Amino acid sequence: MNREPANRSMGFFAIYKEAFKLTALNKKIFSQITLTILLPLAFFYLSDIQISKFIHTKTYPEKETSRWIAYGITQSIYLILLLIFTLWSTSSVIYTTACFYTSRDITYKKVTGVLGKLWGRLIVTFLWCFFTVALYTFVALGFWWLNIFDEEGRIRPLAFIICLLIPVLAVLTFFIVVCSIATVVTVLEKDYGGRAFAKSMVVLIKGKILVSCTVFGLLETALTGIIFMFCYLVVYGNKMSLVGKVFVGIGCHLLLAVWIHFLLVVQTVVYFVCKSVHNEDVSTVGSHLEIPVIHLGREIKDVQLERVPAV
């Protein structure tokens, strides 16, 4: 499938429009990925909230040791499954989206199989991103907390607190953008870990920082809304019947699966837009994940010819 590379002039709405177009162009493979990978990932993500609440409020009311053992076992299983499906969904959706721009043939088996070549690199990049964001969040919130009190220990006015929090959240959004693009670099290029993070922050998003932060900021707001709706109406709310909670819960899981898909497509589009801004070649993007079918076919043909006795 041939598509023009993402244009450097793409703005906020154009990036979203491009993500919708890419999804519509190959609904079949994206639907397969959503049903087999993204929906289970959404289920694990949201169900952990319900399970954790159940363990803390309903299970083992008089045996704290048993409670924490149950919590530890469920969290261990949850983290393993979450990691597997996060790696799988990230590599599959990003590679599928990239194939549209590089005119490569794709199949469900092919795009879901690239994880075997990427899982170690992705884990290293994820750890880099996690510790960077965690360190910044700890320092920034500590700074914010220390400055919301005046010299006499009284809480400052709400307007001051909000104004102080805005730059903290803005920089956090910037780091989220850097991590998202670093993930795409890890999948589509040979750099990973610190090198992918540095390339994303220093090179790629330069010139598209404001647009990228706005795009990802809106997506993070949407995620917050989905989680809030699930917690308020399903997990902790008492305003709906059991049937209503079931329907809302199913809706939240479907919305989260769609959100994950859209996030991964959008961050891939932003990556190609950034590559366009810096006039970088995209024809070889993801080439290290390709199976050399032509050469393999030639090798098989040569072997078959060798087996034919000379006349």
C-alpha cells in the first residue's frame, strides 16, 4: 500500500485526521490486532482496579498476611501479563502503521511476530522512560508541594497553586511525548534505551514540540476520563444497578482498547512528521525487521538445483 510520507506541515487536527485515515485504510488487520491484543490489554489494565478493590475490602477481613499474599500474587500475574501485552501491542501497531508509509506488504502473522526481535530493546527503552518520568514526577511534585505553603505554613491561594502546577504538568507532558517517540524509534530504528530517548528529545521533536505536546496532552486527558468513569460508575459508585455497571464496564474496556490503538497510531504519525521536519529518509525505516524473502527464496532454489543430477 502506497501512501505519501507524513508532511512536516501537519498540525494538531491533521495528525488526528491522518491517524483516522490510516486506521480506515486497513480496518481488517487493525481490527484483528484490537480484538486479540489491545482488548485483553485494556481488560488487564482496568480489571486490576476492580480486583485490588475486592482484595482490600472483601477478602480476608481479619487476616492481613493472607490479604497481602493474595494482593502480591495477583499483582505479580497482572504485571507479567500487562508487560507482555504492552510490548506486543506496541510493536504490532507501530510496525503496521509504519508499513503504510514504507510500502511494505503486511499480514497479521507478520506484524504480530516482530515482537520476537524487539522485546528486549523495548524493555530497555521502557525502563529508561519509566525511571526518567518517575524521577521528574518525584522532584517536580516535591517542589510543588514545598511551594504551596507560605512562610507561616498556610496554604497559598488556589489560583497560585494552579499556576504553579501548570508548568509542572507541561514539562511532564513533554517527557511523555519524548518517551512516546523514543518507543517508536526503538521499534523502527536500531537505537534503543538511552540513545532512543536522546534522539527523541534532542533531535526528532525539535520544531514540533508544541504540536506534539498538545496532541498527547489531549490523549492523556481522554485516558483520565475513561479511568475516572470506570472507577466512579463501576468500581466505587453505587448509583447504578449491576446490569448497568456491566454495560458501562464493557464500554470502558472497549473505549480503552480504541484509545490504546489510537495512541500508538498517533505517536507513529508524529514520528514520521518529525522525520519529515528534519528531512530524514524514511524508506529504510523498519528494514531491520524484514525477513529477506527474496534471498531466502534464491537459497532454496539453489539448493533444489544442486539436488538435480546433471544429465
